[in-house]
Amino acid sequence: MLRTLHISNYALIDTVDIEFCDGFNIITGETGAGKSIMLGALSLILGGRADLKAVRDSGRKSVIEATFEVSGYPKLKEYCLSNDIEWDDSSCILRREIAPAGRSRAFINDSPVTLDLLSHVAMQLVDIHSQHQNQLLTSSEFQLQILDTLASNADQLKDYGKKYAHYRAALKRYNDTVKQMNANRDDEDFTRFQLEQLDAMKLQAGEQEQLEHDRDILSNMTEIKATLNGALDSLYNGQNNVLSLLGETEEYCEALSQVLDDSDNVLERIKSARIELQDIAETLSAYDNDLSADPDELEAVEDRLNNIYSLQQKHHVDSVEKLIELRESFRERLDALENSSFTLEELEKEVRRTKAVAKGAALELSKRRSEAAAQFEQLLRETAMPLGMKNLQTKVKITQTPMTPQGIDNVEFLFAFNKNQPLLPVGGTASGGEISRLMLSIKSIIASKMQLPSIIFDEVDTGVSGDVANRMGQMMLDISSNIQVMAITHLPQVAAKGAAHYKVYKEDDEHSTHTYIRRLTDNERIDELAVMLSGSKVDEAARANARSLLKHQSK
């Protein structure tokens, strides 16, 4: 249930903190007092669009926070935990903040969440039923939802949804494969030509880099040879080369052996250096001997690279490795064509299998809906007739359709409100007041099935009076035995039935108008009902009528 509601800096509200009760809560107030402002604030918790104009003071943010008691709602807990939302088994706090610049933020249990997540959680906590929502009754989807709620189809819908998704995935794989194979078949000759061209190249991973390296060496052979000869001359071929000078140094140091400190190992270090340099010279000499300025070899390397570059340009790739990947994809494409009959046969079998499984689940759903439809027709007549619709006739028409995410049923509610009137869709036969009473009746029927802590009725009793108003109030009171009900009303017959009574009112100061809400004391409640009954100033006679109404309702 909705335990507390905090609203600050929103429209005409500076700050409001209100605690609601179990059962039936009544909210009253004069027209224009700000009841719609409260609903607008709650709609933000449900994911409604944030309007910057609603921020009262542009210097600070607007905050709407609702605390719900959530013990005993395992599906909501499962949903929150599966979406990494922190969970408290006793309460759930939803908060929406609107910054002066217009940026909106959403929180669940003080953790930031997306607006979509906030909306999904909020819709499992509270249902705001307004006159605008009455238009849902003309929607086939909403009518289907009513039957599913009455039939307790949540688990069956979840199971069917999985099976239908498997079928759609199998069908997509089949269609995509057919489409791809048709495209491959159209291009088969060209694909085979491209594969033969790539196969003829016998491409090897890494060869492009090696060929480019070899080309650089072969095309600069003269310069490389000259550089090598210079290095060899410096080491041992030329006059005063390093090795001959190092040999002389060794002889000098041998002559100084009695002078040099043995611990320095100078002579040994010179010998070691001369041996290392000799080895380097031999390595360079061998490399020099291996290099040859062979123009045929350079031409062969250039030809190979040009062929590779040409293929890369043709296929819009930049490496041999990608050409190899392309070559294997061509091969796989041709292999798939050769095995296409078998592949399509297997995919088609999977489509038929998953479709049959989904269809079985859909038929079970349809059966449950048909049973719920018969039950709904009777219950709706019994529930709505006392609300001034004694001639009501209703029929739930179910026709089968191709499979959709919701099943194979198209639902249409048909009504007649007068004798000898044909059954027609509700949009073409019902007045606004009749639709309101139908929707209240429907909510009364499915209240026990709704896994929902709270429901708010926003002036659903508009346009009725007398005994019908009394019966509508009793219906909302009956609903409150299963879930928390809040009713915004102008009717004293309804208001007198509440367990708690709240008043929305406006006050002016020197600068602006402010909206407030507070719970009425017993005496204040009598005064409020007296005003609602008399429509004028409160006198003792009006109070006596209010006391009588309250006393009558408490029986």
C-alpha cells in the first residue's frame, strides 16, 4: 500500500507530507483546490513526462517521493532483483526529481534507475484510475488484459511468451537462410570465380609483410652493399681497422702486464672484445655474401605484391589475413549451397516444431480466456446492474487470429444498455457515465486478482447521485477489503464510507497561492461532509445530516 507521499516545489505545492491508511481513503476539496496537482505528481512516479513549468521555484529542484509497503509481493521482488534494484522486504521508496534546468532523475530505494524501470515498478504498486483511463475500455488489448487478469493467466502468458519467441526466432533463422541462399545462388558463378582466384594465389598469413620487407631490401641493394662494405672496412678490411688496432692495443697491454692490476683484467677484456668484434665482422661478411642484386627476384616480389594489392583493392580489404577470411567465407557459402536442401529441411522442421509448441500454449490460453469470458459476462451484469444499469446486456466476443505475442485471440466487449438494443462495441453505445460505472464494476471484479497494493479512483462517480452514488461508494469500499483504495470524490455518499478522510485546499499569502492536504479530524470531517451535503455554509442542520450519514455508513 501507499504509506507516505512527499511532494515539494511542485506547481502550487511548497511542501506536502501525507501518511495514508489501510483500506478506503477519501480525498475531497473544492474544484480547483489542487487535487489534480497531486495526481500529476503521482503520475511522475509512474513515469509521466516531466514539465518544467510545474517546478514552483526555479531556484531548486522539485521532488516527489512515495513510500509503499511491499511485504507479500514476490513477483515485484523478483522483478526488482532481476534488474539489480535493491530490495527491502518491508518498503519500497520511489522518487522522481526535476531540476530547475529540466533534467529529470529517478530513484528506487535511493538507487538511481532509468525512467523505464521506475515506470515498470510503479505500475506494479499503484493504479491511477481516471476518467481518461475509461477510454481504455474501448481497447481490444485492454479487454484482453481484463480476461487474463480474471483467469490468473500471468504464468501461462509468461510460458507462452517464451515459446512464441522461440518460434519467431526459428522462423527468422529459416527466412534469413532462404534469403541468403537465394542471394548466394544468384551469385554462385561469380562467387566460385572469386574463390578460384583467391585459391590460385595460395595466400599465407604474414606473407605481405615479408614480401614488403624483401622488396625494400632488393630495391636498395646497392646502398645496402655500400653500407655493409663500409662497416667491414672499419672492422677489418681497411687500413687502421678496428681489429688490427685492437690487436696492437693487446700487445701494448701485454707489455704492461707487470704494471697493470690483475684485478682489472684489462688484457682479458681486450681479448674478449676483439673476439666479439671478429664474430660481428664474420656475421656481416656472411650477410654481404648472401645479398645479391638479382633483378629477377625483385621483379618476382613486385609481381606478387601487385597481385595482392589488386585483390585487396577489389575486395575492399587491407591485409592478406582479411583476404584469407574472405576466401574461406566464399568456400563456406558454396558449401552451404551444396548442402542447402538439408539445411533448409532441418530449419523448416524446427519452425514447425516450435510453432506447434507455441500454438499448444496459445490454445490453452484461449481456453482459459473463453472460460473467463463466460464468468466475466455474468459477474459484470450482476455488479453493474445495481449501479443504475438494470437492462445491461454484455457479451465477450472472442475470435481466433494468427499467433501474436499475446496469443491467438482477438477480444471485443459488446454491450447493450437498453431493452431491444443490439449488442454493440462500448465506444458506439455507452455514455461517459455508463463507461465510468462499467470500469468501476470491472475493477471491482478483478480487484482480488490484481497483484497491486493500491488503486486511486479519480472522480469515477462524476455524473451520478442518490442511490447509484451510494452503491458506487460501497463498491469502492468492498474493493478496499483486498487492496488500498483512494477515491477523489465530490459526493458525500462516497466520502462518508472512507476509513480516513483527507482534504485538499488552497491558501493565499501576500505573494502567492499554496495548495495543502491534511487528514481531517472527526469533527472536521463532519463539517466537510456538511458542506458537501448542503452546498452552503455549515449550520447545525447540515452537521446533523452529516452525522446521520456517517452513522448510517458505519453500520
